[in-house]
Amino acid sequence: MTRNSALSAAATTEWVLEAEGVHKRFGATEVLKGVSLRVAKGEVVVILGPSGGGKSTLLRTINHLERPDAGVIRLCGEPIGCKDVDGRRVALPESAIAVQRRAIGMVFQQFNLFSHMTALQNITAAPIRVLKTGKAAAVAEARRLLALVGLPEKADAYPEQLSGGQQQRVAIARALAMHPKLILFDEPTSALDPEMVAEVLEVMLDLSQNGMTMIVVTHEVGFARRAADRAIFLEGGAIVEEAAPERFFADPSSERTRRFLSKVLHA
Amino acid sequence: MWDWAAFFHYLHSEYLLLGAGVTLGLSLASLAIGLGCGLAAALMRLSSNPFINKPASLYVWLMRGTPVLVQLIIIYTGLPQLGIKLNVLESALLGLGVNEGAYLAEIIRAGILSVPKGQVEAARAVGMTQAMTMRLVVLPQALRIIVPPLGNTFNGLLKTSSLASVISMEELLRRTEELVQIQFKVLEIFIVAALYYLLMTTVWGLIQERIEARLSRHVAPAGGRLRQKIDAEILSRDSQ
């Protein structure tokens, strides 16, 4: 791509995330085989695929919980985990990556709320310690976020006193408290009892409608249809299919996607 | 013949009480030194770099593999031969503290390892540095696992500190022996000393119980407690 066309592309679309040729290997297994993905501001991208296909690893390389072996990831144009010095790419130390990670929220399958902190403390910990937000402001913001996820009365509850769905909603509030440019959802409803899935999806749907940029690994087809701008099928460490959800679910072009969907849709 | 009058007399002997105070102070200071050494060694042993983790393993191996009494004598009586002269208090603190550190290193390491990996990932994901993650997320949770066996080693330390009497540290046992040599009421004086030790370990036991209750306030009553007891049991067996 020439400099000019890159500039004109940037003028028309504001890319929050640009991943190019991302490779990741664990021992002898190559989990990601050159994945490229761009996500525009306000876009919701849903990633589907069989387990072991590289979905979680892709999310984890995006915020550099795992460092990619090759390829580059940019957040709003800035490379994550490395910088270019005199045309050479130099890896950044973990402390510098920690700074970059503030702008990328992550919601985990197992919630991973800090179990020794109340819901409120879970949400305020990083703003106070990492962003150096004043305590009063952080608490006020946390209460606003707890209300947003529908749990205003649970501020002082410890994670163990909350249901799975409630914990996941607090985890979403915790991610939002950092005012991220992008939130990654790693199978956010897979560990939940069926009756709690809806309450979490509803919060996510709200976020998407309010313009949050999101990448969601999920098997919730209903959510993908309603919220996603794009659906991606990831298998064997590569993107097999990428389409708008209507086409993705109704008429996928790849046979592998078709076979996978028939299992998910009829499960 | 048992002499009640002598017993009650020694029960509030200032000389012995001061000795007990020294025992308590020595134990607390050794615990503080031990916590510093233990935390450092535990973090070092968790490193994947052999230049960092091997020295810590060597330290733990040496300290746990030799009697603390031998260590104290080497420090106080042996080191001057190399020109390193430490006074009684310095020797006692060094010997007891550094030895305690080796046991605490294992306890702290096990505590850190007991914190689920997802907690660390969540901390990293909100932008915490490694040091912050350790301080704000891992160690507070590890504490719940660490405190029960740590309390047990402090109980042990209150008693082990009596070994410092051998290098003429003026603590409870030393003063007991000195008193006995002058006044010959062996049984009465030693029973008083034993009662002092018992008092200190018992009060500590009560304090420990309160700390443990406070640390597990976020844990569900039944399952959590049981789990914690099992963890503590495994840990204290490990550290013996």
C-alpha cells in the first residue's frame, strides 16, 4: 500500500485495531498462522470457530497477554508491544506494554474478579492505582458503571457472594472503568448457567449500541445476529470466513463454516 | 520439695519478665527479618532465570538442612576467625532471622502459587505492572494461605529463640539458667519460664485466629474455611 492510499484509507475509516500477519506458536503447535484483522471505531466483530482454533489466543495476542511471534498489532495506529526505531522493530519491555494495555479492556470466560476485593474495589482498583484517578472520582464512576450494568446495590458484595452473571457484569464494569478504546470478550457467557446468559448479553448489546468497539469470541448466534457488524470464522489458526452476520449465518461461502454452523445452530 | 512461696516470687520476678520481653522482641525482629528474606527468596525462586532462582534454592537448602543451633554458633563463634565480628544481638538476629526466612520462603512461595492464574491475567489486562499485580492482587490473596503456617512458624520461633541462650543472649532461658545457678530453685524457676513461654504462644494463637478470620471474610463460610484448613495443613506439612 502506498503512502497516499494509506492516508486516504485512514481519512475514511478510523481503525481502532489493525492486526497484520499475526503468528503465535506454543512449542510445536502453531496456533495462529498469520491472522490479519481490522476493526473500525464502533464496530462489533464476533469471532466463531471450533475450540483450539485460535480464538482465545488471537484475543490474548491483541492485548499482548501473549506476545505474537510475528506480525504487528496496532491500536489506533500505534504498534502494541514494539516500536520502530530507525526502521527496525524493537520489542518493548513488559512495563511499557502494561501502559498500552490500559486502552484495551478484556472480559474473561471465568470472570476473574479479584476475589479479595468487593465489586466496587474491583472496579476502582485499576483507575486509582494505574490511572492515578482520585479516589472520590473513581468511586463515583464505579457506582455509575455498576448502575449501568444493573447492579447498583452490589457495590459492597464480594465476588463469592455474586452469581456468575452478576460477576461477569461487574467484570464488564471493571473493563469499562479504564475507558478502553476496545474491549475483548473471551467467551463471556460460556461459563454461565443458561438463565444468566441473557443478562450479560443484554449489557453487551447496550455497549455495542452506545458505540463501543468490541471483539467478541462467542457461540451466541443470537447475539452475533443482533449486535455484530461482522462475523469471522477462525479455524486452524486462520480466518476461514469473514462476512456480515446476515450472510455469514445464512449463506457462508466455505464448507467448513457451513459444517460448524450447522452444529452450533442446531445445538 | 516444691516451694510455693518461691514459685509466686519468681512468677513476677522483674529479671525473668525482662528476659521474656527480650525473647518476644528477638522473635518479632527475627520474624521481620525472616519475612524480608523469605519474600525475596520466594520471588527469586519463582523466577525462570537460573541465575536468580538457583541462589535462592541454595539458601533454602542450606538453612533448612542444618540445625539453627549450629548456624548460631558458626555466626557468633566461628566468623570472628574470618575477621567478621558480630555482637550477641547481631548474631542472634542474623541466625534466627535468616534461618526463619528459609522456612517462610517456602510458605510464601506456596501461597503465591495458590493464587489462580486468572487473577494475574485480569490484573495485567487492566494495565497493572508486574510489581502492582504482585502487591495488589497476588500477595493479598496469598496471605490467606500464608498466614496459618506462618503463625505456626512464629509459634516455633518464640521457642527456638531460646537457642540464642547458647551464644549468651540474655533472653528468657538464659536468665532462667542464671537465676537457677544462684538460687537453686530449679523446678520453680523453670516452671515459671515455661509458663511465660506458654503465655506468649497462647496469646499469639489468639491473635493468629483473629487475623485468619479477618483474611477470610470474603470467603464463603463452610467451603472456604475447609479448603483453607486443608491448604494450611498441606503447607505446614511441607514446611516441617
